[in-house]
Amino acid sequence: MLVLTRQVNEIIMIGDNIEITVVAVKGDKVKIGIKAPTSIGVYRKEVYDAIREENIRAAAAPKESMLDALLKLKVPIKKDDKKKKKDSDAKV
Amino acid sequence: MKINTTRFQLIEVDDKDVYAFPEGLLGFDQEKQFVILNNPKGGPFMWLQSCATPSLAFIVADPMGFRPDYNVQIKEDEVKAIGLANPESAFVMVILTVLGDTINDITANLMGPLVFNPDKMLAKQLVLTGTDYGTKHPVFSETSQNPV
């Protein structure tokens, strides 16, 4: 890993269009500013990891019995015409 | 477009029904194209099938069915990323994790919702910060399981 020493307000460039600025340092906390193209996701690693891990868990093939159980999940009620029809059908 | 899938065998979908995920999903950044398929037995959930990987299909659902107060704030750069001209036209789905043996094991990832722009067929997984939403929200809470 590349390790650079920077002072407050100094900037690190990554490639041509990502800028990392050290905004403030207070005790063991560092405030960092990040300028990056919108196409590049910028996340706290723990949040990124949590979602990534859950995606991987969710990608596992489910048991058919569990899918049948899931059919009991409530369908949201919407103003959508198709759904409305379904709801009124259910009442009849 | 013909899509080879493990669950649904070879299916044919209209090219205009394919959603592009320019960034993929977190952990699946090479997966850029998905289609939303209805569950063959019907029901409140759907499948988000990868166009590239036959075995990759996520179970997705409208979060309003089990979390009516769920609220997703789409940030400006995310609006741009999926070319959203009118926020009203977007819709949100969440990925369900269907593991384990009882319905109480079924959870929804409310922290990483998927937002779709059907006008441009662009979609993106959001990363919500500053909310209480977690990645393992039980789908069958006591209230949704036993509606009064």
C-alpha cells in the first residue's frame, strides 16, 4: 500500500479525476473530502462490505419450500389499476 | 435477447426489458444486465435474473409490502447515474435473502435498495447512509405475518 503524508487541506490525486482532501484532523479522527465522478461509488468500507456480503448471501439458490413460504408475503396496495383489480377480486 | 438461466432454462426477453446496471451490484460489479421476471407461481416477489450468469438470480420485492414506512432518499449523483428526469417514474425494489428453514429467516436488504428508471432502463444499487436500515431486516415480522 502506498502511504503518503499530507497536511490539512493538501490533496491527493488518484488518476485524472479523483481528488482526496484532508479536511481536518482532530485527535484520532480525520475528516476527508472526496471529489470523484458520479460513476464512481464512494462508500465507507464497513457499509460497502455489509451490502456486498448480503448480496452474496442473497445470490445463493433458495429452497423451494422457502419460496413457497414467501408467497405469503403481503402484496403492497397501490393505486395501480392492475393491483386494485386484484384487491377487489380478493374481497369478493 | 435469449438468456440462459439455471432456474428458468432458456428464456427469450425483449431487449427493451433489459435493465442496465452500469456499475453492477456490490460484489457483482461485472454483472451489468438484468431482467425482472415474475415468479412462475405468482406472489409478491420477483426475480432479478442476470443476463450473463445463468445461476445468478436475486429474489426482489417491493419493500412497501412489509415495510410501508420505508423511505429512500435518492441523492443527486444517483439521480444522474440512472438518468432520472422525473423521480416519480423510478421504482424501488429490495433484495431478499431467502436462506435457512423458516420464514423468520427471510430478510430484506433495506440498506442497499435497487432503484430502477424504467424510462431509460437504467438501474443502480444504492448505499443508504445515515438511516437505521440494515441489510437483514426480517420480512415476516409479527405484524406483517398476522394482519389484524
